[in-house]
Amino acid sequence: MGTIYHYFPIFTHIFQQTHISTHMSFFLDHPNRTIATIRLEVYIANERSRFKYSTGRSIKSVYWDKKTRRLKTMRGAQGDRNRKLNLVLNEYEFAVERIRDLYGAALTKDKLKSKLDEYFHIEVKKPETLFLFHH
């Protein structure tokens, strides 16, 4: 009889790797502030600078572990919240890897942003059109 990883290989990929790629990390946008937003940064080979993407999730900076680039492991209610948010960060990593697999060397910042917005159901706000009616 095998382990759960034998029967469900995807679990091996998700649970045995904390960081799926060495070219992708999470940072706080303003680590010295009391509250900061978690940002994903991805290295894309053909781009001059790293791709930066806000997760839209804000935390108290004291809960951030700079070494692991994740929320700190804690006990109690805050620990539960941190674990849930770390699972959300895992989902971002997983999505980036799937998008990388899809595009390969053709991946660009614009394509990655578009696909992440689509994956996480982020609506792109279109400029409002002003209609002028003449009587």
C-alpha cells in the first residue's frame, strides 16, 4: 500500500515543495510599515526587470518571515489565518508555474499579468465613456 503521494502525484508537487520556483518570491511592498501588501515577484528571462504583481492581501508586517518569504508559523487564531494565507500564496505560485508551462520562452510580463488577472478573476477596469446628449 502506497502513501497518499503515490496515489495523487499532484500532492507531491504541491505539498513537498514550499517554493515551486527559485525565480519567484513574495515580498512586502513596504516592509517597514505596520501594514503591508504582499507582492509576488517573478523573473522572466526575456524581460529587463522582474515582474511585480500585488496579491491584494495586506498583513501586519510583524507576521512576515523575511527568511521564508511567507507568513510566520504561529499558534492560535493568528496561526490559522497565517496558514490560510500561505495556502493562497501557494496558489499564486502554482498559477505562475502553469502559465510558464503554457507559454514557455514566449512568456512576457503582459501575458503573465493578463493570465493571473484571469485566473484570480480580477476585472480590468475600462475607462468610462462620457455620453453627451444634445437637445
